[in-house]
Amino acid sequence: MKDDQGRQVTGKVRWRRFAVLAVPGFAVTAALAVALADGALAASFAVSGQEFKIRAQSMEGDGFAQYGGVDRNARGKLLPVAVTAIKSARIHSLCQSVVTTLPMLGDISLQLTAGGGSKPVEAENLFIDATQMSGDASFKDIEIGRDASTLNKGPANAQGLQDAFGQQAKRIEISDVRQTAWATNAGTFKLSGLDMKIGLGRKECF
């Protein structure tokens, strides 16, 4: 490279500009590491490393919040999730399943159902760390794009990182719910009509 007078010029790094661009990325990484160390993000325990499936006819809840988080398994692997948090939830016709593959035996399925009929599953301070979610949803008084660290409509500790995307609503109603998740936490979880089955083969909720 030559300057305006034709003299050879060696390449230079504009360190001030580099610092302006790099520092935010380093700051986010550091904040994430600190939050993980403090147990402030997503599941407060090491997840199993196996995702499970959740299906429900419908779910309604008061005090909804959603933001990004990270789970961690026993090997230290970080797993990105969308954290759905609800102060008080009612779940109709719940199905939860997980499939484990074992040597010699092959697939073994564990399936749990509850909340059929007139008695739904009830949960307080419910947290679901999901990688996929679908259904027909409606919200009351929703705020989309709010800073995740300022969320205040969900459970008391339902907040993400500063400057990260979050959303919240006074009330949520979802029908034909389907989720794939790493973990579920709840202050209380009442399973009316609980039925659990385990058997050979792949038998999932969806």
C-alpha cells in the first residue's frame, strides 16, 4: 500500500476503533459467564443432556415473561434456551415424554399424562427452558422488545441479561401447545390425574 506521495506504507490497526467494536462483545461474554457462575440464568441445576417433549390441549397463565438463557449439563456444555416464565399457570391435558436409547434394549420411552377433564395441572412460578415452542397464542397487555433485565410481570426472578431481548404480558393463553425443552422448574406443581408409563419403543407426545 502507498500513501499520496507514492511512498510504501505498512498496514496499521486502528486500535481505538477496534476497541469500540470489540469491547461490547467481550462485555456480553463476560456478563454471561458471571451470570452462569452465579446461577442467574435458566436452570439452576445441571440438565440431563436429553431434551423432552411437552404437549397440552391448552395453557393459560397470569404474569408471563420470556427471554433468552443458557442451560448447562454435567459436562459443562452450554445449551441456549428460550426461558418461558409464568407466575400462575393452568395446563389442560398435559403430556410429557422422554426417550432414552440403551445398549441391547434400544429405545425406552417414559410418558407422563395429567390434567385431563375438569381438573387442569396447576403450577406456580413456572419456568420452562425450551428450544422449540408452537401453538396458537393470545396475550393481554404485551410488551415486545423490552430489556430482559427489566422484566417485571413474570415471577420475581424472571429476568435475563441487560440489553438482551425480552417480552412480557399480563396474561397468556395458548392452545395446541407443543414444546421441546431441557428443563422445567416450578415453585409448586399440582398434577391431577397423574398417569406415568414406561416401555420399550419410541412413544412420544408428538
